[in-house]
Amino acid sequence: MNTRRAALQRLAIFATAAPLLLTGCESVPDKPVKPAAPDLGAMLKDADARLAAKDFDGAIKAYQAVLAIDPKSWRAQLGIARAQIGKGAWTEAIAAAKRAHELNATGEGVAAVLGEAFFGGGVAALKGNNLTDAIGLFADYIRLQPSNARAYLNVARAFLGERRFAEALDSLVKGLGVAGGGERGEILSTLRDGARQAISSSSWRDAIAILREYVRHDRSNLDAWLDLGRSYWRGGERLNALDAFRRVLELDPRQQEALRFLRGG
């Protein structure tokens, strides 16, 4: 009887302890595994590949994914600017290029892309007759690239569109200072156009200033000397007008208008 009672007690103790023993044998749950950090280098490489393939929208999304992780990635901003240039979206291109410049002004390609965005935006504004915008964008470009004759020529055309003759002349003179052969011819042609516009507006002082610059570079252009003489005359500068008409007669002694002025108007 005592033996049976002892056996029952041992069985009860075992039944109580068994769950505790089993619990102790259970494995401790693993800690949550941290996800691997995004590989920004690989993400940029993928975005660059999309850009190279001219998948501009895909490239923009890929660069934006980089910026979502690293908002100060100047390379991603620069990539977006290049993609927007590819799309001809000049406002967006300029915004992204400016941001890249703010983040790293000396980064490879940053200044060049910002300049490209300014220039492209200026050309688009000029073609769309948005002259004030064109002037501002070319001025921004010239601050970056002060030796680009084409930029001076374009901003001068915008100034002429607004009848801002003195500023157009200043830009064209600066353009002549850095121009090569082909661009030089375009600048001189634009000077003549500007003089005609000033004459048609009866802006005699502006016409005189533009024509004086023009004949410095093309001294044998009889029509330009005639226009200069007329402008002097109408602007009340009679002695200078007569000097200009004498130059006309040196080029063509039979030019009747010049003879008439020299004989007393």
C-alpha cells in the first residue's frame, strides 16, 4: 500500500514537472532580421543605364527612388536634370540642375548641365516669344559661360524684341569680342536688323549707336553709311550726318541722295 502511494506521488510530481521541462526545451525565438540597407550605388547605376537608353521617364523614377533614401544625392538630382533635358522639359531641368548645383557646385558635370538647361530654356523661350524669360535665362547662362558668343547673340535678339536697343547693342558688342567667323557674321547681321528696328521706331540715338558699331566692322557697306547719315540728320547732328554722306560718296561718287544732302539737303 505504501509502495503504491509512493508511486502515485512520483507520477503526480512528474505530471506537474513535465510541461515545465518541455517549455525549457523549446528553442528561443530568433530576433527579427534587419532588412539589408539599399545599395544606392546599384540604384544609381540602374538609373544611369535607363538614362543612357533614353528611357527618360524610367530614369527619373529611378533617380527619385534614390532621393527618397538620400535627399542630398547630387548625382540623382543631376541625373533628373539630364533626363528632363532629354525630354525638353526645361523648367523641370533647370530646377533639378539648380538643386544639384546647390548640393555640389564642383561635382562632375554639374556646371555644364546647369548651363545646358539655362541655354535650352532660353532658346525655347525665345522661340515662344517669351522675351523676358529668354533674357533672364540667357543672363543666367552667361554668368556661367561668359565666352559664348551664341548666348550674347540670342539675348540681344530678345532685347531687340522688347525694343531695348542699348542693351541689345551692349550684348552684341560683347558677342563680337568672343565670336568666331560664322557667329561674327550673324552678330553683324543682327546689328543691321537692330538699326532698322531703331530707325522704324524713330529712335535716332539708338540707331546711330548701333550703326556706328556696325560700320566699325564693315566700313565698305554703303547702305549702312547712308542709314547712319540719315539717322544723324534726323537726330539733329547735321555735321556728323555730312561726314557720313561724304563717306558714302567715297564708296560711290554718284550716289544721288548723299550728293543732295551735301549740296544743302
